[in-house]
Amino acid sequence: DTGVSQDPRHKITKRGQNVTFRCDPISEHNRLYWYRQTLGQGPEFLTYFQNEAQLEKSRLLSDRFSAERPKGSFSTLEIQRTEQGDSAMYLCASSPLGERSQETQYFGPGTRLLVL
Amino acid sequence: KQEVTQIPAALSVPEGENLVLNCSFTDSAIYNLQWFRQDPGKGLTSLLLIQSSQREQTSGRLNASLDKSSGRSTLYIAASQPGDSATYLCAVIRVSRGKLIFGQGTTLQVKP
């Protein structure tokens, strides 16, 4: 399967612990996005990479959150000192470089985080 | 600030009915509008993409329209089936931005 993959699929942690999620985009997709989705809501944008450069960050991304894409391939999203409000589904998406009007973002299955 | 709204939040119909899902957005400066499907606990699957210069797109039993001037889009599902039960999300990409801005979704249940 050559789709977007995310690991782990589920994570349960205690408040105050650090967690790290990984996203492997579709091969050769230059653009990579992270979104967060809470129950009953649509996904909200967190951050965007073009190759290894982080070009945009949402105000939702507090200083406890950090994302990297070191070699322009996979990406990691780390949450430090987790809080119960961080409980959500974290979605990764990728897309090829090209015209924005034709851009389709391909989503992974998500990582569901539960902070106790 | 771009806002995307979907009405209704939930919809239940008997199998075989034709139905329409609505999406509205406040800023008409968009690159495109997309409709996604999300099954419970899963990621998103792209259904249709309408470029800002287009009026509609069709795929099988699905037809999506876009009226940029009024800030509205509709997703028409013909002859609904129980397998269509899912949450449907619309999203736009604003000009000069790459991120998708999503509505809150419409949860559809098609009863056999």
C-alpha cells in the first residue's frame, strides 16, 4: 500500500508525559500537513511542511508542540507535558507540489491520543 | 477569517432516497473546495474536488456544485445506500494558503 501511514494508531498516556507521532507521506509528495480533530468537529490545521521547511504553524500549536520533517520525507509531531485537552485524533496528509487549485490532500488513518 | 459551515449536522434517510448536503463559506477567495468522507475512527477519503473556476464535479452517484459568489456548495447523493453512512466534510483552500479549512461535517445514516 502506498498511501499515507501513521504510527501509532492509538496512544494512551498520562497527563504530563511526552508523546511522539510519526507520519510517512506518499512517496515523492513534497507537501505534508498535520491536523487535529476532536469529537464531532472537522479537522483543524496545525502545521505545514514543504520538503523539510516548516512554512506555516497554527496558533493552536503551543510551545508544547513541535513538528519536524528532517529529510523532507517522514515527519514527527511531539507533544510535551501532555494535557487532557490534547486528547484528539491527529491526522497527517500529504500532497504533490503543483497548482493549488488542483491540490488534493491525501490523509492517513490518524493517531488517536487519549490523555488520562 | 474563513469560516466553513455545514448543515444539517446529522441526517437520517431510508435507503434509496436522493439527498443533498450543504456547505457554506464566508470568503470567496478560494483555490478549490473539496468534499471528504470519514468513517468512524478513520481518516478522510477525498470524494470530489471542485476548482474555483468550475461549477460542478461528478463521480458515480455523487455530484458536487460550487457557487463561489454566494459562498455555497452542495453534495448530491443519488439513490442512497447503507454503505453511504458516514460523516461528510467539506473543506476549502484559501488563496495564498495551503491548509484546508473544514466544516464540522454532516453525519449521514442511511437505513436499510
